[in-house]
Amino acid sequence: MWSRNCVFSDGSSNQAFPEVGNMARVGGLPLNFWCAYRNSMKRILQARILGLIFDLDGTLTKPAIDFAEMRRRLGIGSGDMLQTVRSWPPERMREGFRIIEEIEERALLKAELQEDAPDTLRLLAARGMKLGILTRNTLRSAQKIIGMLGVAFDPVLARDFGPVKPDPAPVRFICERWGLPPRNVLLVGDYRDDIACGRAAGCATCLLLRESNSQYRSEADLAVNRLADLLEVLP
């Protein structure tokens, strides 16, 4: 349970802020983290979120891309793989993207949706929420997943857009296209690049938790165990 000693930035106590779905299960961190975390959640509730931008792999689908193999075959031990490959001479860059796309294609063939993704997205759309996708993957991959989801997204930005996460440019583009200020948009992802991208653009951010990414939850405004938890967080 939350401590009664937690006070929000506006002076109200935690008694004014009810538990939200399964997020009460996110534990193991000190009180000062939870105070800041719940303040962030309160700001999201007050911000009137009108649009959601979703990451693809690991967020709308179960994680499938073998990034360890990708790094090994590209010979990139650390750093941003896409940016590194884009910096290579043309012939080497083409070979690098051939390797990336081969591994992505293999993952696409066995792609599985998060079980609650289709219903959650349909319910969000029924509430009038704008839905977009921002992925570092290919547009072809995004279109296949959208077909599996059976939900319309506009826009859908892949790496052929140009700048990729964590660069905030694509998020700003989506906000402008929707005619919404970033504060009314929530970016949902499973990796720190998603969170950094949203924060740099001025959006609220949400981390979809799994065992391998819990170290990033303090960087996001909120964290959820399931996509369906968004239905409880958002009005």
C-alpha cells in the first residue's frame, strides 16, 4: 500500500489519489520514488490525454527481434545501431541494413500481439483517442502488425521518416499533424529510447513493464503491467 506520508506537489495527500489497476504491484523502490511517480500519474490524469503514440516491437507485440544477434553480425558492441549504420560508407551501409532487415523479417514471421492489445486499442479509439505508431522498424513491418490488430492508426512513422527515436522530431510531427500540444499526448513504449523521445518532445510517457526493463521505470511518468491498464489511467 502507499504510505500516508506521500504528499503531492499541490499539497494534497495520497488519499485523494486512488489506486490504479495493477500498477500497485510495481514495488521494491523507496518512498521518494513513489511520491514522484504518483505525482507524475496525477499530472497525466489532469492533462486530458487526447492522443496516444505507440511503439511497435515489445509494446503492441511481444518482443521478437534478436538485437543481440543484430549487434554481433553488425559488429556494433554499443551505441545506436541505426545511427551507426547510417554513418557508414554507402556499400557498407547497404550491407548493414540488409542484415538488420533480415533479422527483422524473421521476427515479423513469428510476430505475436500482446494479448490485450486489440481490445485495448479499440476501446481507446471508441473514446475518441487519436492513435499513432512510431517505430524504428520498417513501414512494411508496421503495416503487417496493424493488419493483425485490426485498428486504424494515423500517422504511422517508421525509420524511413528520417529521424528515429530518441530524436523527438517524429513525435513533434505527430503532435502537429493531430493539432495537439505535446502535453495532451502520451507516448507508450517498452524501452528507454521511447521514454527519452517522448520526454524530449514534451509528452507524457508510459513504460510497458516486463522483467528486463524495470530499470527504466523511474524515467517514465507512469508504468503499467498491461496495455489494458491504460483504460483505467485515462479518463
